[in-house]
Amino acid sequence: MKNAYVNRIWEEVKAKNANEPEFLQAVEEVLTTLEPAVDKMPELEPNAILERMVEPERVIMFRVPWMDDAGNYHVNRGFRVQFNSAIGPYKGGLRFSKEVNLSVLKFLGFEQVLKNSLTTLPMGGGKGGSDFDPHGKSDKEVMRFCQSFMTELYRHIGADVDVPAGDKNVGGREIGYLFGQYKRIRDEYTGVLTGKGLTFGGSLIRTEATGYGLIYFAREMLKVKGQDFKGKTCVVSGSGNVAQYAAEKLIQLGAKVVTLSDSSGYIYDADGITQEKLDWVKELKCVKRGRISEYAKQFPSAKYFEGKKVWEVKCDCAFPCATQNELLEADAEMLLKNGVKLVAEGANMPSDNAAVAKFQAAKIMYAPGKASNAGGVATSGLEMSQNSERLSWSAAEVDAKLDSIMCNIHDNCLNTAKRFGLVDGEYVNYQAGANIAGFVKVAEAMIAQGLV
Ligand code: NDP
């Protein structure tokens, strides 16, 4: 890194967080793209803005004891990372997964700060979760775990303090149990969580929002080049919330979606995944909680590839929607060799920094998750507004607002890239545009609020 201030911060972050590889990866990705802004903003260093941006305001870690159906006791670890509240209450999802640790949650919280800033809504950044894995657990076990988790978390959150949502393995079922326990302990009915069920304060379109928003963003990228999705072959990874609704919107816009995956392997459907087949996947994943391999048994046009990743499939557009670091340098090379023209991230940090460098060098259209998957948190922000108003908006109203927010995020990234000289002919550096646009707003708010 050329800028002396940026370089000093990077060295300090590495020394202080040596055991947190995901967090370091996320910070490096952002710092390397911020230099044009830091060069033009001499007020940052005397205000210690970068020092404060890379340090969470607060980290809470706690014990979560719970009992399984057979009466055995278990103990998991719970976390909430309250990263930055310069532009609003902390906001960000809860993840339940064996992989959860401080490094993963700090990377997610750090990214969330910039993402929430991009949405234009007044939301700070946070993230939380547990190393509890709901796979294979009964509904009652999940309920007891969620109740125990909230019995500690409740004292750190609130509708104007910190508003968690779902993330990997935290969907409608988990949010319902968490909300019920919060209401019981606090004896108050507020919008303290988003992603709630429609009968108790949830917003229409929140379930669809991240996937739909991703495709709205990608549609805008194509539009800049006078293109659209009609007839384009698309690969989608994952088969959870984000993947399902990314696939649904792609189908609606005339694309041919040929893959879905889970952590065991992927399916390739040569005829394309139709809405009918996708409805079957939703039932499989959200109700039966089955594996994607079952798709190939159900639909003869499909083949299942155990232990493989979707990136080996030839496509025009690729949408990583599963998890961090699922798309590495060799995967990027494979996609480029097969002629990919657009990669837009539904997951958080799915491409590692080497893969992103390949996309940038090849000058294809590349959208970083913190911009292209911001539709989920944006619609959470809309859920908060509806809860405050004690009103519910129609699906069409929320969808129109989501679409307009995604267009604004796209234009903000594009215009920021233009302003900082990060556009070269047809090529737009959306990655730097997103990081700089998100960062500048937070930095200005922090400077205005003094040394806190
Ligand atoms: P879900 O839990 O609904 O789905 C995750 C999917 O990814 C599952 O199909 C899961 O399969 C698969 N998966 C997990 N690990 C791997 C792996 N190593 N390789 C391949 N597939 C894997 O989560 P979401 O869809 O909600 O979230 C997906 C990503 O999107 C995460 O990065 C999340 O942070 C991000 N995101 C989510 C938002 C939301 O609103 N939900 C908002 C913004 C970002 P399996 O069943 O085998 O675990």
C-alpha cells in the first residue's frame, strides 16, 4: 500500500489481529481500495479515523447453555460485535454455524458498516451469532438454544441500540424464537429484530430481498452496457435464502439458471431451473431441510456433482450466494477461461482477494457483496421504519423501494468510481467505488461527532 497512513494502519492491524485471518482479509481488501480517498482527505489521520474504523466499539462474548431432547446439557459460545454506530444503531445479522468465531464475526461486522452506509439508511454496523449448528437439531432444540442465547443478548440490544437480523442458518424459525424470548424478558413489543414473521411485525419482501436486490444491482450493471439478462446462462452457488431468491429473480428476468449447490456438492440442470423446480427446492431446503443432491433424483434433466463447485460450469454470469471464500483464484481462472462476463456477490466475501484481482485484471463486470447484497439489510431498515410507524406496506411498495435503493447503490458506486478516476473505457471498478462511497459517509459522521 503506497499511502503512508494506510500502510501504517495495515501494519498495526496485522500485528494486533494475527489470529484473525478472515478479519485481516476483509480489512486488506478495503484498505487497498481506499487510497484515492485517503490521499484527498488530510483530515482523516488527525482524527484517527482509520484506527477507529478497524476497531469494534464493543465485543460481547457469552456462554449459551442449552439442553437437547434427550436431556443432555450442551454449552456453545455466543457473540455480538458492535462495530460502528456513527450513522445509526448497530445493525447486522446473527449467524449460527460451527465456523463462527471472532475473526469471522469481525470481518462480517467490518463489512456491514460500509454496506449499511451504502444503503443510504441510518444504520450502523454489527454482527453476531454462535458456533451452534442447527443442522440435524429438532425444532424444540433450536427453540431452547434461541431462548438461552437471547437470555443474555437481550441486555445488549434494543430498537434504538442494536437491531440484529438473520444470516446463515438463522431464518424465520430462529428469529421467531429469539423475538418471543426478547418480548418475554423485556415485556415490550418493539422492532428489536428484523426478518420477523408477517404476523408479528415482519416486512413483506424481506425474505426475498437479498436475492432480488442482488439481481437488481446486476441488472443495472448490464444496463450500463446496453444489455439485459434475456437468454444469459447463469450459475448460482448455495441453495439457501440468498441463492433461492437470486435464482427466482433471474428466472423472472429471462435468464437460464443452471446450478444450485450446498456444502456437499452442486446440481447442474441442462434444461434450466424453472419456477416450478425452484418451488420444489424451497420446500426441500426450508421445510424438509434436505440436501441439494435430491434435486437430481427428482428431475432427470439434472446431474449431481459431489464435492465439486459450480464455477467449473460455463456461464455468462456467476452469482456466489453461499459463504465466504467459496470462490478462490483457480475458480476465478476457470470462470474467466469459460468466458464469464459478470460476477456479482450475494454472499459476504465469497471471492478471496486473489480471485477479485483476477476479475479486475480481466476487466469483467464485478460487484462486491457489500454493494450487491445490501438489499437484505436495506429491507431490514424498511422493516424498522414500518415497525416505528406501526404500519405494514404492501409487497409492491417494499419491492419498489428495494429496487430504487439498489439502483441508488449502483449509481453511487459508479459515480464514486468516476469521481476517483476508477473507470477505464467500458470498465468500472465497482469494488473501489463501493468501498470509498461507504467509507466517506461514515468517516464524515465520525469526524463531526468528535473522538468517541
Ligand atoms: P442460508 O443458511 O440460507 O444458506 C446458505 C447456503 O450456502 C446453504 O445452501 C449452505 O449449504 C451453503 N453453504 C454453506 N457453506 C458452504 C460451502 N462451504 N460451500 C458451498 N455451499 C455452502 O444462508 P443465506 O442464504 O442467508 O446466506 C448466504 C450468504 O449470504 C452468507 O454469506 C450471508 O452472510 C450472506 N448474506 C445473507 C443475507 C440474508 O439476508 N440472508 C444478507 C446479506 C448477505 P449447507 O446446507 O450444506 O450448509
